[in-house]
Amino acid sequence: PLAEIYLWCEKNATLSALTEQIKLPEVQKVLEILQEAESEFTGDLQIVLSDLKKHHMEAQDNAKFLSTLECHLKNLSTGTGVDVISNTIPSLLNALRLVWIMSRCYNKDEHMGPFLERISWEISQRVRRVVDLQTLFKQDIAAAKSKITEARSTLEQWKKCYFTTCIQVEESGSKRYWKFDVKRLFEKTDYMVSICQDLHGIFQVAEELYNIFIPELTTVTENPKGIDELRREVNIIISPMEDLTFDPFSMESARDWAFVMEEFREDVTVEIVKQIFVQNLKDPPLYKNHPPVAGAISWSQSLSHRIKHTITRFQEEEELLASDRGQEVKQMYLQVVKKMEEYEDQKYHQWRERTEQMIPLLLKDTLLSAGSATEEPVTTKKSVCFTLNFSPEILEIIHETKYMEQLGLAVPEMARYMALQEDKYLRYTSKLKAMLDRYHKLMEMMNEAEIKLLDHYVQELWRILKSGHKRLTWKSVGIGEFIVQCTQTIGKLELLVHQIHNISEDINSKLQSIESANLLKFPRSKNGDKHPGAKEFFDSLKCEQAKDVEQLVRKYSAIPQLLIEVERRVANTNSGKSPKLASYYAYWENRIYQVLTQLIVKNLQAFNATVLANVPLLQIEAVLSVPEITLQPNASEIEKMTLQSIQDCVEVTKHFVRWMHGTCIECPPQHVKADEVVTLSFYSDVSQSPLIIEQAGLITQNVHKVLASLSKCLSQWERYDLLWKSDQGTVLNRLAAEKPACVVFDEHLQFYMKMAQEVAQEPLIKDEQFIRLHLAPLAFAVQENAKSWVMSLGKLLNDLVREELFRLQAEIQVGVFSL
């Protein structure tokens, strides 16, 4: 295309020079003379001049428009890389579109068509120079693949951009569309695209083959020399591409290239299959659900079939097969197939030999295996664990046998018989698993007491299961009957266990009600300020406790009847003293003991929490009992009442009468002496519980601390003890004898009046945790004592003043009479 541009530029220059010469004055004068002379050359000369003008205008127009393409075409011809060509194509076609629209010459098919063909030829030539097979196969694979990809993309872009430009020409409103011969434009480039695809595929295969032989694989493989040999074979497969005697991009060599590619595909197929076989020999990939041995043989046969199919097509091309390389491929194929056949034979014979040895041993296995010594009595869950003793090898042999027959291989008669019994084995194992799951779930449902209670039933069930562990094997004929018998026995035991559990739930419900009972219902203040006194408080606790105990005893008394119902279902008696239920009676009696212990412990814990809480529940008073300030009731009485309340709480268990040994019947009263009757209850055991003793100690200790704190509070009132500890008569007599001044009397009166005022300002209520102390009686007594001192001092002062008054009056009268 550049040559065409240069041609038009050269024409334009030449014609422009001629045109300028014609415009010279000398030439114009000659032309005028010829015209005036009416020379016979004038007509021909005018035609020549007219053609010159026409061609000059055409050359000028073409040179002007085509020069806009020069830069793009230079990039196309001399660009440094394929990427430059790829980037140039869109702008080049856009410029061509403008030339088509604006030019007076290149808007015709006869000019633009050939020009586009030359551009297509230039692109193909540039791509051919980039993808040089002589150097391409000596480059790094990744770089070669990248170069081929770029070349193919460039060729495809040329075609894509052309059709995009065709659409733009139509949409521009031009009446002349691009309708050039597509075959002439793209037949060559399309062919080159296909060659690029082939080359890319060759390098892709080479890369994949080389990646198999990574350094890590070479170091861990048992045959590194074999790896090197396979690598060399890969190089041999690719090497023919470097020494081609023809140009693969030439359409005239299409048949030769097709032969080369066919030969390559055959080589690659055989080589890939060989590598897959070698690499996966010890651990072949299996199809889904295929067993190991038959799956390995099937995998080997599929590889063999793959290359056999390829070689068959290869043999149809006599030219390929007759070549030296064709003979090499054929020999490689025969070697690989031979190795595969040897591998398949080895696998098959090893499996057959092992199968014939294993089948008799596997069929001798018992149906069940026991997890512990089965001669021990069934008294614990550990001694009743049975598992299905069905070897997975049986199913594996069955599957192998089926697939071996599908592969056309002979199988042992015992293996064929076993395969025919597959449905039966699956049915038996499924039912046995379900039965054992049901059995173990049943055993997990029962606690130790229930297992002992139902020992007879469990022993019977275990005796039946034992036959599956000791006697029945997988070739026995009584497997179905064994499963039915086990299932029926388990069903009967399940029904009995469910009935016992229903009764146990009723008993547990009653015990839960007993355990959660509140034996210490503390009376609350009605108006928030008035609290019961200590005696009233503890009497109320005892009264409410008596009401609750009566209901608890009724619930307790109902338990034996429920146990008799268990006895009726288990032993078919209703005496309440069946020897078969002796351990079961003992289990529930122990549960009752635990419940009663928890009942007392929880209530004592609640009592202790109440003592420690800062919420007053009872009230006491502080009183003056000359000469001491004391609590009313005093601390020892309160502690005694607390201990009695604790004792009452524990003695609640005396109402729960123990059962006679081996029964659920209450013990009758025992006459120890003629006048002494003893009732056996849970009290003697519960009262010795360390938890109860600990809680009782904590309560008394905390109550003692509360009372000590209140006593410390009262000690502050001892600063007023002069009011009652001093002998009022002695003090007054001494004052009377001294006859002090009125000022002394005033000081004494002020002291006692101030003391009375201080007492009036003291708080009259002291809350100490659960006790409210009323100080009003004490304060009143102290104030009364202070007032008594004031009255006595006033009376003494009055007596002394009157006496002095009478003395003065007598002296005045004596003085008057003297005058």
C-alpha cells in the first residue's frame, strides 16, 4: 500500500510540473498562434491538454487523501512489534472510511478494493515475519505462546475492525457501501489464524507435558531416569516443527501442514497416555463407584482404547504410517499397550488369588461381635455392647466381581455366588444395624437400677444376641429368623421400659415437688413498719411448716403404690415386697434420702440468706433493766429460738417413715420399752448430713454476729448509766449537808436536762440485717431517770431555800422586837 501512495505522489509531482510548464507565457503564446492559424494539430493538442488536466486533478486528489494514510501504513510496514500493528489497524480503517467518503477516486470499488487487499497482504506478511518457526521453537514456551496469541489477535482484529467499518460506512449516510470480496481480503489471514491456533495448541501441549515433570516430582519419584526419558520424548515430539521444509502459512502447503499436525496429534496422544499411565500406575484415578482393582483395570483399558482409536485413524493415512516417524509412533504405541496389558493381567490375577483365599474366611465370621467379656452377667451398660461384624471386604469383593464380569474377565464361582447374594447381604446388614441401634438406644435409656430391675429380661435378650455372636455366621440359613427374634424381644423390653419410665416420671414429679417445698415461710410486715416479735416470728414459721409437711407426707405416701404398679408389670405381683424389686426399692429409697437431704439443705440455705439480707423480718426491744441495758427477748433466747427453728426444719424428716428392708412398705412403730415407741424415719440419716450440719452452724454463727452487733449498739447507751447507777439519796444528802449555792444546783439541773434532751434526739429504730431493734422503751426509761434527778434536785433546792427563808424571817422578827 505504501508503494501505491508513493506512486500517486510521484504522478502528482510529474503532472504538476507539466501543468506549470503549460502555463508559461511562451507556451501560451504558441498555443494562441496555433489556434489562430487553425492548425490541424490544434484538436489533438486540446485533447492531450484536457487529459493532462484530468489526470493531474486525479493525481492531486489521490495524493492528498492517501497521504493521510502514510503514517498508519508505515507503522504497518515497519512497526517494532505486533502490538503496534494491532494498535494501528482501527485508526487506519477509520482513515480509510474518511477517504472513501471524501475522495473522488477512492470512493469506487475498483480503487479501494485492491488497496484493501494490499493492506491485508501487508498485515499477513508482518505476522509471518513475527511468527518465524525457525526461532519460535527455540524461545521460552510462555514467550512463544504470547507471541502467537498476539499474532492471532492481530489477524482477528483486522477482520473484526473491517466489518465494524463497513457498518459505520452504511450508518454514515453514504450511498456507496463497502461490498468488497471478503474471500480475497481474508482467505489468507483466516488461514493464518488457524495455523496460529495449531501452533498455540502445540506449545500448550508441550507446556502441559513439561509441567508434569516438575523438579519436586523428579526428586520423589522412584524412577528419575524414566522421567528424563519421558522428557526427551516430549522434545522429540516437538522437534519436527523446527525443521519444516515448507512454509506453514502458505495456503499451498495446507496439505503438508495437515499431515504434520496429524502426526503431532498421534505422537502427543500416545505420549500423554503413556505419561498418565506411568504417573498413576500405583494409584490410578477411578471412575465413580468403581472398586479399586476392577477400576484400575478399567482405567488402563480406557487409556489403551484411547490410543488404539488414535492409531487406527493414523494407519488410515499410509503416507504417515510409512514415514520413519510413523514407525516410531507405532513402536511406542505397541510398547505402551504391552505394559498396560501386563499391568491389567497382574492386577486381575492378584485379585483372583486373594479373593479365593478370603471368601471362605469372611463367610466364617459371626454376625455380631461383643465389646466386652460376654460370660459376665449383664449388670452394666459396658457388658452389653454388640456391633455388626460384617467385613467391608465382602461388599468390595461383590463390587469387584460385578465389574470384572462387565470387563469380560472370569471370576471365581464363590465370588459369583456371593455377588448374587448381594441384595440379601444388604438387607440383612440393614436390618441388623437397625436392630442393634434400637438395642443400644434401649440400653442407654435405662439407668443401673432399671438394668438390675429388668435383669431377667435383659439376660434373655442377651442370650438371644449371643447366638449371633457365637453360633450364626454369614453363610448360616437362620439369619432372618434371628433378626425377627431379636426385634420382637427388644420390642417387648422397650414396651416394659416405657411403662416403667412413665411411672418413674410420676415418682420424680412427686420428689421434685417435695425437694422444692418451702419449709420456712417467713411472715411479712403488713404495713411495712410493724414486724412480728421474735416469738411470734418463730411460732409462725413452725405453724406454716406443720401445714406444708402434711401435704409433703401425702405425696411421699403415694410413692409405694406407684412402685407396686412397677412390681405388677415386672413380677406379676402387687405385694410391695417382691424379691425381684429389692434393689429397685433400695434405689428409690436412696433417691428419697437424697431429695430430703436437698430439701433441708436448700431451706437452711434460704434461712441463712435471709439472716444475711438487709431486710428486717422480726423486731425486738431494748430495755433498761437496772443496772443493765438488755435486749427483750435477750440474745440467748433469740439464739435458742433460732436453734429450735433449725431443729424443727430438720425434724420434718421424722414424718417420712422408712421402708422395711427389701420392700416399699413403711416400717411399723417399734416398741423399744414398755412405754417408749420409736418410729424409724429418715431423720437419723438426714440429720447426720455434713451439708446440713454445716448450714446449721452458719446460721447460728451469723445470728450470733447480728446479736453481737446489736449489743455493741446498746453499749453506746452506757454513757447515761450515771442516771441509774448513782445512789440518788446519798448524792442528795451530801448536797443537803453542803448547802451549796444556787449556782451549783443550776449546774446539776442543766446537766440532767441536757442529758434528757440528748436522749430525745437519739434514733429509736436500728435495723441490723434481719432484726429490727426498737430503742423507744430504752430511751423512755433513760429520760424518766433524768427527769427523776431534776425533780429530786428541785425538791432539795426548795427545801433548803424554805429553811433559809424561815431562818431569815426569824432573825428579822428578833431585830424588830429589839427596836
